[in-house]
Amino acid sequence: MPGSGAAALAWALLAGALLLLPPPPVLPQPHRRNVSETEAQFNTTYTDWVDADLLHIYAFNHSVRRNTTEGVRVSVNVLSDHKDLPVLFVVRQKEAVVSFQVPLILRGLYQRKYAYQEVSRTLCQPQTKTEVETQHFYVDVSTLSLNASYQLRVTRVENFVLRTNKRFSFNATASQPQYFKYEFPEGVDSVIVKVTSAMAFPCSVISIQDILCPVYDLDNNVAFIGMYQTMTKKAAITVQKKDFPSHSFYVVVVVKTEDEACGGPLPYYPLSKNASPDEPVDQHNRQKMLEVMVSPAITSEAYVSSVLFCLSIFLSFYVLTLLIACWESCRQHKRKGLLSAMDSPSLDTASLLGHSRSIPDSFLGRGYDSYGYGSFGNGSSSSTEGVTDSLASTEVSYSYVGERSLENVAGRPRLDSLSSVEEDDYDTLADIDYDKNVIRTKKYLCVADLARKDKRVLRKKYQIYFWNIATIAVFYALPVIQLVITYQTVVNVTGNQDICYYNFLCAHPLGNLSAFNNILSNLGYILLGLLFLLIILQREINYNRALMRNDTHALECGIPKHFGLFYAMGTALMMEGLLSACYHVCPNYTNFQFDTSFMYMIAGLCMLKLYQKRHPDINASAYSAYACLALVIFFSVVGVVFGKGNTAFWIVFSVIHILATLLLSTQLYYMGRWKLGEGGHHEQGGRGAAQWPPSVTSPLPTDSGILRRILHVLYTDCVRQCSGPMYVDRMVLLVMGNIINWSLAAYGLIVRPNDFASYLLAIGICNLLLYFAFYIIMKLRSGERIKLIPLLCIISTSVVWGFALFFFFQGLSTWQKTPAESREHNRDCILLDFFDDHDIWHFLSSIAMFGSFLVLLTLDDDLDCIQRDKIYVF
């Protein structure tokens, strides 16, 4: 049939096609590795060999009790030298698998490779729920090498569980890390783990990890979980029970491959001529001996008692201030009869809070008439000098109280004065400028000469100091608080305790804060700053009441009362406490400026207040003062970031420092009445005559150059007419100031200290102390006296400052070094087992600053009964 023939043909063709196909490839038979299984024993060394065709399995078993934990340690040593074909060890346990190769390759900085032939690892111990359980684990040994010999030893770890207050010594290397277990005893909520070593290097890492498998105990993974910090000779980590659900944790000690993280030198990376850059380096025996001890931390009762102690110290100042105020009030009431009998206005305002009391002129025991500053009776032989001195015999009248006579003060008639005219009486602005030159360039100045401006204008001018610093404080503090909270969060989340430079031997956590004690100790700045503001407020209220009573002495006698700078100082002290607390949330290199910014402001404001006392009309405005302080803080930040070892920066800063010193010296010497860029002829008077602008300008043309005019002035005043400076006292101060500042500039340029912020602060403090010493000396030299309250404040404040500086220079940590090196300076708590040396510095320095402010407040209370044309300006 044709159909069947076609089908047969098709089948024939299909069969032929199949015959033409190539045969299927023959698959290789899988290589069957020989397996050698051994029932192994603890504390036995097994020396064997392995190759690509052989797999060794060592089976171990041991009994585990529910309430007893023992460590098991596997130690291996590969005797063959096949770095390209390592031997792989796999430890299979009930709940974990640990694998490592030998030679063990660990990487350092710049991906450097380090090889280790001997490796030891402690096995993670799984928990058991039965009373006694036999657990099995296996050690598999394999390699792709042709032949590799090795040694294997499994041992039990003695003292695997650390005991409270018991020291334990051990050795560790980079390839042989150690870790131990600690269990919280009953009634202990927190402990401090202290690890010490007699040798700084090799660098090591201390880690606290939860009881989990696997344990991260190598240099390349120890930072994965838990808390950790690098270590040279000391390390301390405070551990709280609430952070570990099992109420136990591992203390892991790892030796790093390199010492660079601990401040050590980076080792030379040897490469032979034929070696590959990727070839690992054998570090041989990089071993460190350490000692660990776990001791209980303080209890919650210690926190409460420390807080109460801190509050009691500073609130006692409130109580003391209240007692002094009550005592003065009682004393004032007792004197009322005497005051009424004398029928004399108040002659003294000697109290801390500004209460006034009356004393007859005969009780003063001295007179200011012998100085004759600003009066016709000063023995002046020059008619010009006599007229110009008389210009300052009284102040310009105040429009809101009316003109007042001083005829009833101390029985002396008031002298007529040319200075009683208002500025509206001048014909031109040039006349006003002429009068300023006449007044301010006199040889002998009195306070009345520099207190001629309207009191209301000056009050608003100095109140700007307070409002400006309050605004600065808000805008400065808010981002600072946000930043340090972020820092603390990063520390808590990552566990990296190298971020913050605490005194870890005395760092007591509370909540999310790692060192609550360093924050609490700053409370004194805030409380005492607030107390100072309350004292100033009371003084201002009493002063305003005196003005409302038309008290002549409140208007015409004593140092002019301006409280704006005092308010700014109190606010700065409070902000110093707040920002210092923020800095100590996480003290480190990047936020040290938080702790020093308002220190610069306090030093600057104190100098401005001292200068304002006798120069109220010509003191710097708040805008220029804060602009200069902002420039100081700018240099502080630049110096901290770029100044370390930077010669160019130190040259620029030293030049700016010297030029600023010279410029300020000229400004102070001539009371602001000088001009550098103008020439022109001016009248020449006698040595005591008023000259304006002072001798900085010259008759040379204006286009002759600044340097030429300066040289001309120096030649004229110092060579051709060398008769000594007109203002000797001011010259002495400024010469001493220039010597000190030039010396500090030279020191910085030569030594280039690493802590630029503290160096800059030292410059401000040295200038403040110099000016304060000059003020005290000139005050006594002028026949003035220091009353009892300021004298006690000076003595006690000096003593407190001495003790405070002693504790400050203890140096419990320093961010100029690595975190591990900084911990070498850590010390135990010394007060109530809660506060360290730096906390005591906070206590004492806050008290000392408060006392210093009181000194500035009360220093010139002895002048409250003296006419301002009898008070010497210096």
C-alpha cells in the first residue's frame, strides 16, 4: 500500500539521522575524598597531615551543666608553608559553626595583609535547659594543598567565668583572642569592667557582647556588635544589667594587627624584590599580657546623694546671700535714728545688694581734695590746663531729674563749670569733636570727664550687651544641644566608645547619658549665674529707687552705675554651664569649642566692665565687642582644625596678635582720640596741654604714607623731644601688656601648642589678670580703699582659683591624643565615689567665677560718697 510505504520510508530516514548523531559525552566520575574520623580527647595534641584527597574529622563530646559554664578552646598550628593553599578548620557545634583558615590572613590599614600560622579560638557555649547534657562538636580539617601538616589541641578554659572583684591575668595575640563570661550577681545593677596592661603596645580592643553565637573576636569583626574601645594600658567600660536580657555578657579582648589606632607608629611594610605587593607579612609573636577585673558600680542611692550634695553646695550661696541682705537691712534700720539726727544724705552704698547708709564726712578718715583732680585747686601753673581741668568739675545735667547742686555734700560749695552745657549748645560738629579732644587728652582725668553723656543713652547702650548675648545664647545653644544628642545617640547605637573622651574610670551613666556626673557638676555655673543676676537686679532696683527719691549721690557721686554688662556677665556664666554640660555629653576634638566659647566672652566682658568703671562714655559698644569676640572664636575654630603643626597658620596668627595688641594699645593710650590716616597742622601746646588729634598725626601731607607718619612721630616724640610719655600710668600698663602679649605670640610661634583653644584662652586670662592687677594697684595708689566685702571676695576667690586650677591641670583625658592614649590618664572617682577631679574643677571654678564677678561688682563701693570730679581715671 502506498501509505504504508511512505511510513516505512519516514522511519528509515529517522533511524539514519539518529545513527549520524555524535555519541553523548562521558561525564567524569565524582572524586571521592577519603574521610578519616577520630574520636578525640581534650588536652591531647594531635599532629597529622591532610591533602586534597583527605578530610579529617575529630569528634569531641563533653558534659554541660545548666548552672555551670566552662569554656572550650581550639588551638591549631600549621607546620607547612603553603600560603596560597591554606588549611581550613571548621568547628560544628549544636547552635553555631566556626570556620577559619590557617595561615590566618588579617588586614590592617591600607589593606595590608598579615599572616598568622598559630590560631586559637574559644568556642561559643550554647545554653542547656536540662540539669546535665552531653554535647558533641566536630572539628573538620581540609585543604587543597598536596600535603599540609598541622597540630590540633582542644582544651578547657580555666576561669572562663569572671568573678566579682577578682583579678585575672591572661595573654592574647591578634590570632589568639580571648573572651570570658560574667554573670550579674543578685542586687547588682551595673558593673565596671577594668582591663589593664603593663605594656602600651601592641594595641588591643576591649568589647562587651551579649551571650550570642557566634562571638565576634577578630580584629576585622570585633566592632560589629556590643560596646568596644581601643586600649593601650587602661580600659574601662560600665555595663548595666538592663542592657542584657540574660543578665550576663562576654568580655572580649582582641589584639589589633597594627598600633596606628592607639597612636603607635605604622610599621614598615617590607617587600622583597621578587615579592608581590599582596603578599602577607608574618608578624611573628605579637603578644600582650592583660589583667581584667569586674567590680560593682555605684548604686542608685549614690546618684541621689550626689545630686543632693551638688544642690546643697550651690543653694547654700542663696541662703548666705539672703542672710547678708537681712543683716544689712537690720543694720540699716538701726542707723535710721543716727541718720535722722545727722540730717545728711546717704554717703555710702557699701552692701552687696546696694542698700545705702549715711556716714558723716568726718568719718571717712581721708579726703580727696589733696589730689585736686579736675578742680582749680590742683596747683596747675598753666592757665590752659586749669581751664581744661575745670571742664570736668561736674557732670552734664540729666534732663529727667533736673540740675542738682552738690553744695550740701561734705560741706563743700559746688564750683561753676564749663562742662554743664548740653551738646545742643555747640555750633558745629567740629566744636563737639574739639571739646572731646580737650577733655580726653588732659594729663589728669577724672570720672566726670568721661561721664558726660546722657545716662539714659548709656543705659540703652549697655543694655544691648545683655540682649545681644541672650540672642547669641539661644541661637548658639539650640544647634549645640541637637548635635550632642546626635553624638550620644551614635555612641549608644554603634557601641563605639572611642567617639567620646570620657574619664571611663569615673563615668556614671544615667538614661542615655554616658557620663552623668560630668554634666551634673556644671550645675554650679547655672545656679550661681542666676544668683548673680538676682543680685544685680536687686542692686538696680535699689539704685532706681534712689533716683526716684532724687538722691543726689546716686546722681552725682561714685562710679556711674550701669548694669547691662553685669547682666551680660551673669548670662555668660549660665551659658558656660549649659554649654560645658553639652560638651561633656560627648567630649571630643570636634566640639571642644562649645566648652570655651563663653569662656572667651566672660574674659572679654570682665575686661570691658573694668574699663567701663572709669571710662563709661568711651567704652566699646556691644556690636563692636561681640564682633571682636566672634573673631576670637573664629580663630579658635580655625586653630583647632588647621593649626596643629601648621607653620603658616601660626605665623599669620602671631602677626595678627601683635598688630591687634599695638592697635588696642594706641586706642587705650589716646582714649580713642587719634587718627592714623589724616595729616594737617594743629596747635602745639605744653606737655600738659590738650593736643588733638594726639601725636599720631603729623603736619606731613596725607599722601606721604602711614609708615612715614609713624616714623616721624616716633622721631619727634622719642628722639628730638624725649621728655617721657604724657600719660605715665597708662604707658606702664600698655608696655607690660605688650611685653606679655608679644611673649605669648613668640611662645605660640616657637612651641606651636596642640591645644590652640586653651592657648587662646590663656591669652585672654593673662590680659584680664594684668588689667585687674593694674586696676587694684592704681586704686590704692590714688588713695582709695578696698572695703571689707570686696576684700574678702578677693582673698577667698584667689584661694578658690588656686585649688580649682590644681584640679584642672590633673588632665584626666585629652582629645589631643588617640582615645586609647587618653584613657591612660583616666583616674578613679575621688569625691563620694561619684565625682572626679574635673568635676571638682567645675565646682570650684564656678564658685571662683561667681566670686570674681562679686569683686567687680563691689570693688568701687568705697567711692559712692565721692564726687565724680574727685575720682581719678586710670
